Amino acid sequence: MVQSSEAHEHPSSSSPEKPHCIVIGGGFAGTTAAVRLTEAGWRVTLVEAREHLGGRVQSLTDGTTGETIDNGQHLMMGCYDAALGLLQTLGTAPLMRRQKALRVWFAEVLDGVPTTFCLDASLAPGKIGVLLGMMRLHGLSWREKLRLVRFAARLQLNLIKPYGKTAQTLLREEQQSERVITRLWEPIILATLNTSVQTSSATLFVEVMRIAFLGRAEASQMLIAETGLDAVLATAPAWLEERDSTVVKGIVETILVKENQVQIKQICGVRLKTGEILATDVVVSAVPLHTLTKLLSPEDLTIAALPNTERFSPSPIVSVYLWFDKEFIEQDFIALLGTTVQWVFNRRKLCRAETSVVERFPCHLSLTVSAAETFARASAQDIIKHCVEELAAVFPASRSARLLHARVIRETNATPLLTPENEHIRPKAQTPLQGLFLAGDWTNTGLPATIESAARSGEIAALAVINTSTFH
């Protein structure tokens, strides 16, 4: 839990030997920046508006079942070096359950018959195992499989030219059939980019493939928190406090800017909504772009050269939690094809739960719909009804299960919509406004807007602060 700030005005540093930085926003981006700066000898004040760290990754207690659920089902992968590195530092990495090898189940209805098949990469380590898993996919011709291998080889050899293209355009150029796009690439793109294959950036898709699926041996392994995901950041306040940094609960109203001796605008602190002033000459903003633009004057926004918020519209995600009176899915998680629901996570197999809760609610599923602009506008009742009907079509055993409880969570600002039109204007960490640095999944990390992108942006911002500081 973060603590409230009580002083009216805070000096730039209580420890003269340590430079001071204010980080605005305690999500993965801000927490990573704060931790890495603290490790480098800085005194950090991390300002977070909520009671707990996590940003857009939040956990809550469902009042009916008493279970902890997330505001969306979040996955990590073995290639998440920045995010997993943060968890290692904070001592919370053991809360993540890791696959031994990539193993993803798919389910669909073909000619009225429910069918399941698996992409199993456990036959060999690393990229070889992933390729073998793709070659063994059900329902693809040998010609389609050979073109899959050819596409992977061209990715490895950097022969792909994705710039300025959508993922769909690139995949068609690479002779990927519509069946392969629908059955393989679209689920991957929706899960990692939260964007449809028709609009997603091919550059980001290619980067995901190279790092996650054609990277080192453990890169493609899936990881999921056995608890609420914000628990993995719960130790950060104490970790920072032990090292002369602090987490302050508050809402930043304004980033303060002044002219220095040579008449150059530079950061001089932040004002909280309570009127408190926190003084510093270095600020890392780790909040979304639309929030940041409200913290600076029009003149300072121009100096900071931030992109127009209209160029980064949000892409929603809808999560639906369903509790039934009996289990009917064997897999830990499974991708659905040809349905609105894209992923189903079996939380009874993935997450910890009290025995008494399991006895009352034997089956607990989390359903995910990414790029859910239209679906998010439906009523909760219609969303639940639609999801239950789709489960009944794909899993006939669910028809005899009784729905005990349901909850719909809409994240309308889940991620920025990154396309070929805006991906190249994502800003760098250091801005032209002296002392202002940026972090967040929307900045220029080279990755889609994921937890890893957020954590990587925090590392990039911390390094930029250190490298441009007169203290290093």
C-alpha cells in the first residue's frame, strides 16, 4: 500500500549526496523506472493516485465469491526480460506459474462438430520446438505448413520488409493462406497487439515473432500469476523505502516548469491536487499520453513535442469472469476460433483459491475479448449471454452446467491502438523539455503495448535520466 504525503513542500533531496527524481504513475513502467533509478543511487519519489501500485494492471475482490480477480487476464512470456527482471528484483517472481514449453490449445466448431487441437512446442527446445509445433498443427495442408517454415526462416534471416504495412498485408505477401491467418496468426496478433490483423502494425508483429517465438529456448513459455497480478508489485513500496526512496499516494495536478539562468525551460517539480509541491528538476512521466497532456501548459506541451492524442486512440479489452457449478474444460487455457471470445482461462487450474470457495464455485473461467470496440458497448447481460452461448457451442458439456455468478470488466483504455500510421511517431524517453522523461507502453519501445513494453520503457527512461544527469 502506498503512503500519503503529509509535508506541504518537499525539497529536491533529503540526502544531498543523492540526486532526486519524481516518477508519476505506479504501473509497471513507473515502478520499473523507480526501482532502476534507486538501484543506480537516486532518491526517487514515486507518486501514485491509487492505494496500490499496478496502474492498468489492477486486482479486485469479487463480492459474491470472495475471489481475487484482475481487471483483465494478463499473461507474460519468457521473453519478458524487463518485467521478469523487475519481479526478480522485488522477490515476487515465484508468484508466476511458468510453462515448461509453449503449449497452446485451440478449439473450434467445424461442420457443427466441436474440435480441439494443440500447438505443442515441447518436442525440441526453443525455436525448433515452436516450428515443429506449427508443422504438426491440425487442419493445415503440407503446402501451408511449408510456407509457415519458409516465413519463419525469412524472419530469422531478416528478409522480411514490414515497415508501413499491416500484419494482414505482410502475411499475404508471405503467402500465408487465409486459413493459416485465421487459425494461427490472428489469435497471436489479438493476444499480443490487442489489434485486429487488418489494422495491426506488421513491424510490431515481426518483432513479437522474432523475440517470443523464434528467440531463445525459454522465450515462448507462457507465465501467469497464481494470485492477483498486482501482488507482483506489492513489495515495491517497502523495497524502495529501504533504499531511501518513497511511494506517495497523490494525484499530480501540474508539472511545474520554470526558466533557468539561460532562459531555457526546465522542470522544477510537481503540484499535487492537494496543493502540495514536490520539488525536483527531473520528472519521469509514466502515465498515459492523454493524462500527461493535462499536466502541462499548452506552451510546455509544444516544447515537449508530444504527439497528438488523437493519433493514439485506445483499443478496449473485455474480460468476463464466469462461475459454474461444475467443470467442463480440461485445459489450463485455450484459444477459441471463429467466435467473439478469443481466450478462455481455467482459473481453477491456474490460480490459487480457498477450498471453501472451490466447493461453492467448482468452475471459474476468465474469458477475454481483445480489440473489443463493438463488444464493449453491449450491456453486461448481453455480453454474459453471448459468452455462455459460445461456450455451449464449443464445449457441449457446459450445457448441463449451471451459471452461478458472472462479472464483466470493460477496460476501454486497455492499450493504445498501434498501427502503421502511428507506430513510428511513438516518442523517445528524453523530451526536448529539460528534465522531463517519458515511460509507458505507448512510448518508443519497439514492442506492442504490453506489460513488457511498459517495463522496458521504465528501464529506458531510467537509463536516459542517468546518462543525461550531471550526477553520474
